[in-house]
Amino acid sequence: MLSVGNPHSTRRKMRRSWRDLLDLAESPIPSRAITLIADKVSVLDYIITPKAGFEDGKYDDEIAIVKSVIENPNHEDGDWPTFVRQIVEDQLTFDFGCWEYVDHPKYIDDNGLLGLFAVPGFTIEKVIGWDGTPSKPRWAQRIEGYESTRPPIPLLDSQLEVLINRKRTGRVYGISPLEVAITLMDALLGVQSYQAEVASNTYPAFLFFMGKEATEDQVTEYRRYWEQEIRGLGRPGIIGNMDDPKTIQLKTMTDEGLYLQYEEMLIRILAFTFKLKPQDFSVERDVNRSQGEVSQAASIEEAIRPYALALQRRITARVMPKIALLARKPRIKELMFFYDNIDPWDEKEQTDITRIELETDQITIDEARAVKGRAPLENGFGDLTITEYRAMMGPQPIPLGPVEDDERDPLPEDTDDDPEPEEE
């Protein structure tokens, strides 16, 4: 049994405790940012495809094995999007997305090969001085959090996967977008607390000054007159025999007193820390349709793509070899996990390009299908260009199943014989 004492592992020093970070992650605006990114990454469509140089092989059995692991990561999550969402959320909150490997797990439907279990990132500590030896622990888990006096549980590099989005040479741990935004969150929470107090504990916006000669009896009588004859009736009151009465304003009478513009500024800056755009938080002032589309594309490029590509590379580099070893299928290492449509705008553009290439005979039908990750046609039509297909079959749709030979019209034969000129 491996053992790691406290001196050999380092606790993470954060600007806030992990409990505070979890609470902040559940507050409305950070929760909106985390949900936008984590949800979009978790539902991306992926394909299992051969790596460059291995496209000519048949990998149907190997792909089926990989998909059985990915689609059934563990018995608690039940599906891939639920599993991925937890990893990305821990990256955004702690910059520490972790999962544990369990060989030949029990109780997982359709996956008795390799279990992937999400691990809370705030419970993981790094073992100082790990020299890369596989049999020595690289990580340690403190089950009860940072206040626990019990020694952490050692974990080998082969037992735990850690995703750090912002790894730095000057620090043992990375820093998450939520940690970057803590100062802004303090200011924002202060503004929201003030707004709630103003809304729930309203106080008058002005005082009424009756003049320095007013007696206590006059003040008492006017207070009675104000409460019984003026306040709440919506009609003007009439008074007299006063020397220069006037009001003294205590606060602004407009929404400026709620500091709404300051709150909007904080939201804009907070959006930038998560690499999102203000319109993602419903701040849509001065945003037209074309600017909105550009901002949406920028959010996908800057906020969604880095987390998706980091997960894509780690699945290919680490999970695939483990599956190959456990399944005794070395050819699985020739496969890769790939997100083929991270950006829906790119997908639409790629579809338009493929259509143009197909219509101009630059690619065959099977090559066009491969762009979408679809298998080649088994009826032989996939080897044709669209012009060759139409010359053979006319305007009818391309059949996906087998076709009898007598249903095919032969292609017109090309001859090099030029017609003899007619004699005059």
C-alpha cells in the first residue's frame, strides 16, 4: 500500500477557500458563465476516427469498443455529457478537472472495461518531487477537504487524470476564471446587497424643513397632517403661515441610485474573465444582428474551443491507450477522439464548401460523405462524381442501399475516334 505523508504533498493556496468558490459558482452571474461553457462543451458531437496515416484500415470493432467506454463512463453519471459537464465546471471553478480510472468496473451497463469517475478537483493535492516513476504517487486526495488532519490518499499517475487549463511555471497549480474574477465578485456582490437593501428597506428621498423658527408643537402637528391628509392620497396639500418651507433631497429619485451602470460594467468585465461576451449575460445594448453573430462566434472560439480541444487531446493521448491495453486491441491506439463541429457556423460553412466541391466534381460522393463522418456507400455509387452519377441514373436521389445491376444505365463510352467529315 502506498503512503504519502503531509510533508510530501502540497495543499493548494487559493484566494478563497474551496467552499467559498463553490458558493460563488452557484451565484447567478458566475453560474450563468459556467453553465454556458460547460453545457456547450458537454453536448458537442464527437466521432471516433483513425489518425492521419491510418485512414485505409477498417476499425469497426475497435470503434465500437471505444464508444462503449465513452458512452457509459460510470454507473452514477450514466452518459458522456453528464460526465464531461462536471470536469469542465471544475476547470472553470478551480482550474482542476479530474477523473479516476477504474479497470474492469462493476455495475456499469455495456462497459466492463474501463470506468471513468469524476473526482472533485478541490480534494486533489500534488505530490512534490514526483520524478515520473509510474510506481510512485503523483497525486494525493484529501477526502474531507483542507481542514482534515488525516493523511491524504496517494494516487498514481495511471489512476488519475488532471486537466489544468492555465498551467503556470511560477505556481504549482493553475488559476481558474472564477478565481480571477473574485475581486470583481466582491464588488458586484456589494452592489447587489445594496440594491436589495434599497428595494426592501425603502427610506424617503427627502426631508421637509419647516424653518428654524418652527416649534416642536408645529412639527408634531405638521407630521400628523402629513401622515393623515397628504401621504398616500395622491392630491396636493395646502399649508400656510410658514417662513420659507423647503425640502432637502436625500438620494437620487431615479434608477441611478441603484448603480445599475456600475453593475453593468462589472458584468462586462466578468464576462471577459470567462472569455464570453456581454450579450451572453443579456447585456445587449448597442448590439445589432451582425455584431451579435460575430460575438457568438468569438465566444465559441475563445471560451468553448479551448476546453473542448483539451479534452479531445487528453482522451486521444491517455484514454485510448488504456482501452487498447485492457481490450487487448493494439489498433485502438491508431484511433482518435475528435470534435468535428465545435462551431456551428464553421459547420455550416464547411457544408457549403462540400456542396460546391461535390457539384463541381472536385470530390466523389463517398468523399463528401466522409466530411460528415458517414460510411462509404456499399452500392458502388460512392466512387462516382455527381456528374457521373447523374449521367448514369438521371435526377433521382442517390440510393443508400444495394441496387440491382439491371437498374443501372451504363455510362456513355468515350471514343477517341473523330467523326469523318462529310464529302461535298
